Amino acid sequence: MATIDAVVECLPRTADVCPWPIFEPPDKFIRLYAATPPEQVGRVVLQLAMSCGVESFLSAEAVLQAIMAEPTWILPGGLRAQDGVIIAPSCCCGLEDWREWLDFLKTGASPFLGHDPAQGIERVGDVIRIVSFSSDGSQTAIDLHPNDFVDQLQKVENDLKQFLFVLKNWADRTVPAQADDFVARFDEMFEIGSAGSKPIVKTVIEKT
């Protein structure tokens, strides 16, 4: 069965030290859900700090303060599809845009899924196809029924909501004075469950 998960891509570290324990995933990607281990949560926060341009990693409090000072947050990654094969987010794709997958249900236009390799979502007959184009001209594709596609996006939303609890537990242990504000900002920046987030609904996709 095809599945879709929210993931963060861990780029090469820009600092030799980190003020909290971290884990480097062998495949570069960390799934965000209820069972994300604390050391992987720490690596996600470190990636967020790197993406926000934080330069000093002498203390956890200073890192979180620098992150909170940034008006915009980005995290490399997004949504990863799997069904025997894996189509992971490509370069320049970010978790902050994950809800753009919902727009496909209304417009039929693919969201930006990164480049090198180029990727996209398309309607092929009665299925929704997630496809990755290799430089040699070959393709890797994963097909889902429209209802399954929506169900998977609902699962992603639920996974991210559960991840907020995991993130809160991590923050309570690591930066207790900043924990509530940090998690609330994470929720808002990545449109997880905050007010104004696009609803996920069963939408009929017209054939083209």
C-alpha cells in the first residue's frame, strides 16, 4: 500500500557542536510523527536553526532565541511517498509548503516538489500519480486512488499534530522557559493545526 509521510531532510552540519543530543539519519531524512525519537527531534531543531542562519550554538537557550527572532522558518524536506519504491522530496522542497499538495485536489496542478530530480503529481485515468524524473529519462512512479491520496494527507496532518507533542516533550527538557512559545510558533509556521490552515476534505477531482 502506498504511504505518504512528512519528513525533514538533514543537510550537512554547519557547526561542529550542538548543545543537545542529536542523531544523524543514514538516509538523510527524519519522519515527523508520534514516534520520532528525541535525538532525531533534536536533529530536526538543529536543521531548523541552520536554515534560519543561526551561527552560534553555545547554548540551547541562545539557539532557540535566535530561531524565534527569525520572521520566516523553512525546513528542507516535505512529503515522502513510498510503495516498494521511495520518492523523497528533492532539492529546494520544504516542509513549510506541504499543504500545497492539497491544491492539487482543486486545481489538478502539481505543487513544486523540488528539482534534481524533478518531480510532480498528475492525474492519470482514475489514479493520482506521484512521479520522479531521472536525468537518464527514466521515471519512478507511485499511484494512489484519489480517496487514498486524501486519506494519506489526513494521516500526514495527524502525524504532524502528534509530532507537536513529541516536540513539546523535547523542548520541555531542553529549553523549558521557551518550550510553549517555540512549539506554538512551529505549529503556525508549518501550518499543522493552527488557525487558518487549509482544511483537508474529500474533494472530487474532475478528469481532464
